[in-house]
Amino acid sequence: MIALTLDRIAEITQTAIGGSARPDAVVDGPVVIDSRQAAPGALFVALDGERVDGHDFAESAVAAGAVAVLASRPVSAPHLLAEGGDDGVVAALARLARHVAGELSDVRRGADAAEVVAVTGSSGKTTTKDLIAQVVGGLGPTVAPAGSFNNEIGHPLTVLRADTGTRNLVLEVSARGVGHIAHLCEVAPPRIGVVLNVGSAHMGEFGDRDTIAKAKGELVEALPPGSEGRGSGGVAILNADDPRVNAMASRTRARVVTYGEGEDAQVRATDVVLRDSGAPSFTLHLGGRTAPVRLALVGAHQVHNALAAAAVADELGMGIDAVAAALGAATPVSRWRMEVTEHDGATLVNDAYNANPESMRAALTTLEALARNRRSIAVLAHMAELGDDGGAEHEQIGEVAARTGVSHLIVVGEAAEGIAVGAERAARQGEWRGECIRVADAEAAAAALRERMRTGDVVIVKGSRVAALERVIDLITKGDVQ
């Protein structure tokens, strides 16, 4: 974080200095919510969580070097006191991040100003954010959140990792309701906004896709007015292949750049081929030029992610050859997203971080491409937060799994029953000859998989976060299956 005195932080955050805190003490280290991450110069943010209360660790954080604790009640350590419980602490954190983002992106800093890029969408946010950060990292020091640190706590904490040396701040913004993205964009106002897609994720909370589109479009509405040419003014980077995203062009004052595989897209992919590794190759069209791209990331859906990253990099001044090289060099960063490993002669694809209908279909398409003439096994858990359409969506995924020709379909948990129903319907109709196995949890799934897995097989594991299906891969590779 940029260096600030405690009295200045108190002014920015609307908190009161308390305990033995010195107003002139300087915070120039990390802002953390885990006392184990406290270091000299840090600010420790005490939150009252479901399992532990951060206030109980105030003294240990200060002993580790933290200058003070941002707290909602007095603690026996130097502190800044916020009113309103955890909500007050989170609001204070947001104010501090807004101040820092403003300082870093201030146009008065000229070439030293940080570019703020925000990414949203129903699926693919984290992978695309990671991809953008790797590509534009070649232009200067880049800060991006670890994993899916994309909510009202993780977002400001990521912003506060930036300092005066940061040139690119690549952020992921998520929403569980209308107004959430607008709030995050107030915390760190982006110049460049990327909207990937409008899908079924969180349908149970939003109600319908139009409401999801309304929420996702808050990003483009938050962008500043556009200007002619690259390098200044707001830029909305939109997926031209998604009609609801493409329609967001009418909701922004920013300059619009489209990407996709259609002929009208400004940043475009042609000649897409999925190699034996499951990674795609394609021809990138950018600014009237073309360049070949060979991604290391697995899955046909990575093409769109790569195009979004290319559009951002182009806006920030990278040439097409540098963009193509950086895309080809990019590797998976966040865990449990299309992680490919080999074990006992089998290929294991760990895509267990989360799931929705669109990402499930993409995963099964990737499994089919990877397997080709080999046996394939899918271990699938339920897709959460789909609302009234959940049953039908799960059955459709079961049918998709059957059509890809999996030898074994292991369905994990009662909530995923629809997947089994869909696959078995395909079997009764003569469209599938594989085996469907129902199991209760990740441990039982690992046992069922271990019993059936053979040398040469390709296995994919995917489900919503609550299913914790990464345990299946851990148990298989560590040999802990009973």
C-alpha cells in the first residue's frame, strides 16, 4: 500500500484512533485480514467471522509488526475504531481502497498512473483475470487478486496491495445482486471494463438472465466517457458472440471494443483448432494484423478468454506479436480451474472450483476433445444457485455427458440427482452405453473412481464450490482412497 499516517487513514476511513496508536505512525505494509499475514508496517483488519473473531488476534498481529488494527470495538492494541460492527469495518476498508485507487490512477501522475481494468461475467472471470494479468505484466508491475477475491472484502484488499510502482491493476468484480458491481466500481473506478458473458450462474438469486445482464452491465455504466484512439478515456470490451453482452454497448459512454469469433468482432479468432493436449490454437486478428496463437491453457472456451485479454493488451499499447507470445506463454494461476495432471497413466483434469451450466458444458466438451480415442470418466456434483430451473439444467448436463460418450459418470450428492436422471434417459433412448454411479460425497467418489480408472483414461472432476470435489483428485493422487 502507499504510505499513510494513522491520522490520515482515520480521516479517510472515518474512524477514530484508539488505544496506544500514534497518529504519526506510518502504515506502508500490507493490509490483511489474517493475523498470520501481518508484517512490519501492516494494517490488520479485524472481522468477526463465522469461525473466528479477528479482534481476538489483534495483539498477535501487532506483535508481528502491524502498526494498528482496524476494528469495530476497542482492543488492547493500537487501533482505528469503526462504528457499525463488521459492516462499518468493511465500509472503512472500502474508503481506504477508494483513496488509494484514486491516488494511483490520478491523471496528474501521467505515465506513472496505474491503469485499472475490471472483469466480470457469469463464468470465466478468474481465468480471464489471470490471463490478462499475465499478458499485461510485460508492460510493467501488475497487481491482480489471488483466486476469486472479488467481493466487498477481497476487492478492496486487492486494491490495497498496489503501490506507487504499480502500472496495471487487474480486478475481478462479482455480484450476487443488482448494485454490487456498481459498488465495487466506486471502490476502484476502472478505465477499462471487460464483460465476458451472461449465463445461468446465480440464477436463483437474480431470477432471470435479463436481471443478470442488468447487474453485469453496471460495469460498463461505471466507465468514464470514451475518447478517440487508444490509451485514454473509458473502454468497454464486450463479447460480440453473446447478444446480451453485445447489447451493453448502448449502456455506456465509453468507447466500445468487441471481441469474438464472428466476422463483425474487432478482436477476432479464426482457424480455431483444439490440439491433442486439449489446448486451442487460433489466428488472432487485431488492428488489421494477424498472428498465430498457441495457448497452453486447456479448453476451447479459453479462446474467448484469450481474445478479451488481447483486447485489453492492445488498449494498453502492446503490439500483436507481443500479445500472441504472451498468450502462448500464459499458464494456469488460480487453483482447481482446468488443472491437468498425470497419475498412474491417466490424465486428470481438476476443474472443481465451481460450476454452472455453461462451464459444465465447456468442461465436458474439453473432456471429449482430450479423450478422443481414449476412455473418459466424468465426476460431477451439483450446480448451486440455479433457482427453479435447477432440475432441468442438471438433467440437460447429464444428457450432454452421455453425448460426449463418457465410459463412467460418477454423480456426487443428492443435489446432483438430475445429472444421473438425464444420463440414464439418454441410455434408455439408446444414445449412451456408459455406466452411471451415484455416490454421497467426494470420498465415495474417489473410491468409485479408483475402482474404475485405468491407464490411458481421461478424467474430469467438476462441481460447485460447496461440493469440494478437489478432494477427489487429492485422494487419488495421494493414494488415500479406502
